Amino acid sequence: MTSLERRYRWLLRAYPDGYRADHGDELLDVLLDSAEPGQALPPAREAYALVVGGIRTRIIAAAQGPAWADGLHLGVAALAMLNLAVLVPYATSVPLWLALSAVALVLILRGHVRPALPVAGAVAVKVTSITMGQQWLDATLLPVFPDFPEELWSGPALYGNGGPIAPLTSNVLIIAGLLVLASRRERPRTRSWWWLAAVPLVAGADPAWLDIAAGSPTAMTRVCLEAALLFGAALAGHLTADLRWAIAATVYLVPATAVLYENTESIEHITRQDIAHAALLVVLTIAAAAVPYRARRRILL
């Protein structure tokens, strides 16, 4: 295998496995036949086209099955991922609940919604008890402070900068979504293990902190990841005229808006950056919902 063929094969990994199995060899032959003698690197324009084409094909292939169920599963998975990430800096204080939150996320990602229900339910009860200063399910030393020294990470106590409404909203949506999905005969599709890579990126990024004005790395990472995923939802809706990504974005948006609602009593703590962040989430979610309708109308015309 030449170095050019290896690089083309690496670029073709942007396409889904099924597509590569059906068309990969044929596409590779065309690319190699059109290459110049002695060429070692794919042209930049060609490499870009392959990656974009692969992502486009993956998005179109993902628009399978009932849109509402798949979108609900996506939204529940996103909330479960963020809830796990919030607990990571407090691992030594709440190891059991961190582990159960991770188990719940893995079960949700693999489509095992029925086994995920009791696990997610137990975590929801414990999270609610911490936000309310209670000792439900086990004796936890409250408040729960982060594991890291203050000079390394100066985060507050777990759920210490917000009330119970936003965490409760997130967990109620997870439980309600799992109940709806569990009532169906068909199991949700399995999600990629790459979802787990987002957990360390937003570890400790509790939306209730409203710390965007301080420009902390965790807050900025969370905002950038949210914006990228919601923009991707709008793009996917444009390509497929499918609402599943808009449904997932809406599920994710509800707890985020609950944070602002919960902090309206202390309006002096809400900054322009926080309002801009909420507005960004709302605008991108509306775009993700509106774009598929526009795409459908264009197809019909």
C-alpha cells in the first residue's frame, strides 16, 4: 500500500462503515487513478471534499426511524452527559453517585433505556437532595466541595450557586424521556462511544454557576461545545429536512432556560454574557427547528 493510498483510506473514514463497505474500494480506485505519478499527498481541495462528503453522508444516514423518538433519545443523552460532567470534580465526595451517573449515561447511549430508568431515578433523587440540603438515600457531607486545591480549580460547592429548579428540571426530563422511550417496542439506536469524550471537556461546567462573565475555561468550553452542536443540529436539519435534531436541541434548552428563571430573584448576578448565552441557545434552537420546514418546502416546490 502506497502512502497516498493510506492517506486516502484515512480520509475515507469520514464516511459511515456501511458506505465504505459498499462504495469504498470503487471510490478509492477512482481517486488513485486520477492521481499524478509519484504523488504522495491528496490535494487539499480533494481532501476537504472527502471529509465534507463523509460528514454529509453520516448525517443523512442518521436520519432513520421515527424522528421524535430518536430526537428525544439524543436530548436525554445530552442531559445525562452534562449531569455526569457536573459531578466529576466532586468524585471523592460522591463516588457512588458519580459511578451511577456514568452507568446511566452508558446505558442510555447503548439504547438500554429500561435498565437506565432505576439508575437515573436514583441519581435524580440524590441530586435533588443535595440541592435541597437533605440526606436522602445515603449520608453525604454537605456542602460537597470539589476535590481540587483552590489554586487549581476554584469552583463552588456542588450545586452551591443555584437552586434546585434547574437540576430538577434536567433530571425530570431525563426520567420522563426514558419512560416514553421504554414504552416503545423498538429500542433506541446505540450511540457512539465518542459521546464520553465530551465529559472531561465540560467537567464541572454547571450551567447554574452563571460564570460566563469570568471567562473560565470550563464555561467557555461549554459555550463553544453547545454552540457547535446546536449549529450542527441546524445544519443536519437543512441537509435532511428532519426535525430529530431540533427535538434534541429543545430538550437540552429547557434546563438552560430554567437556570435564568431560577436566578431572576437575584437579577444582579445575571450578566450580559449570561443573557447573550441564553439568547444564543434560543436562536440556534429556533434555527434548528425552522430550517427543516424550509428544506421541506423547497423539496415540495
